[in-house]
Amino acid sequence: MAKALAAGGRAPVERKDHGFMVQHGFEDPDGHQWEVFWMDPNAAPPQA
């Protein structure tokens, strides 16, 4: 996010922290929307 914003992007929506997942998006200088997220793999239930 820091690199995207420093390169001219903007963050139209605040960062969201759901505890097990963090989500943040940005709009690039051409107007394209990008969503970046990280999810804790240990939060997923074990596979059956």
C-alpha cells in the first residue's frame, strides 16, 4: 500500500482488519481499483 500510494495511487476506502484477515484497496493513477488482502492460514478449519 505504501508503494502504491507513493506512486500516485489513492486509498478511497479505509483499511479493514477482521482479526483473521486484513483488507485494503487502492485506486491507481489510471482509475483501476485493486484490492489487497492477507488471510491467516491458521484461521481456516482443517480439511476433512
